Amino acid sequence: MSDLREAAMAVRMNAHAPYSNFKVGAALRGASGTIYRGCNVENVAYPEGTCAEAGAIAAMVAAGETSFTEGYVVAGSPLPVTPCGGCRQKLAEFGAGDVVVTMATVEGVEEAMSISALLPGAFDSSFLGR
Ligand code: THU
């Protein structure tokens, strides 16, 4: 098992998902090589819940890193879990277009996609120029 998969599988066990019963784990390899993890954290006020990817990004930024070179997301879904639209935009903030995110099932089925394939036509800082 790759170190990223191992990290994502382990943190998934800590997911707080009593409402969906859908536990997700995410792991990002920061540019330094350090692995950051996140799990989904749901809330009784449903919109206040956060995705696993957002948790991993928050851990990375809190540790002082702002870019990652590889990502891994795992869930107990029948097919490899794909990040939601909001998380694709969040991942694109810190990962270059050619950075690969591997999506996986608990059983080990994997599908890999680049960030630019996950978010074609991304809104990026170039649009902010006037
Ligand atoms: N979820 C994630 O954490 N990441 C994904 O990529 C897909 C969905 C979470 C949000 C919610 O807690 C649960 O999965 C069901 O949507």
C-alpha cells in the first residue's frame, strides 16, 4: 500500500459522519514531502459539515505549506470517490494542473486524474487582473 493510501485510509477511520454514514479520508503530499491528512467532519446543521479534502488542505496550510505534489482520496463507495465541485476548486488553489489526485475505494479500486482534468476551465488568479 502506498504511503498516501495508508494515510488516507487511517484518517478515514476518524471521520465524523453520523448523518451520511459516508466516511472519507484524504491525504496530500506537501512539496516538502510531509503528508497531511483530513477526514470529513459533519454537523447536525448539515451545511456546516466539511469535506475530507478541505481538512487535509487546512492541515497543510496550518503547517506552513501551500503546495502539494500528489493527493489521495478514499471512501466506502462502490466506485472511486470523486471530489465535490467545491473541493476541486480548493485543490486547484494549492496543486498545479498536472498534480495527480488518486480516487479510491476502500477495497482498493483506484482512478487517477490530474487537477486540470478534475476542474477544466478553472477560475484562477489570472481572471483577477484588470
Ligand atoms: N465528502 C467528502 O468528504 N469528500 C468527497 O470527495 C465527497 C464527499 C463527504 C461530505 C459528506 O460528509 C459526505 O462525504 C457525504 O456527502
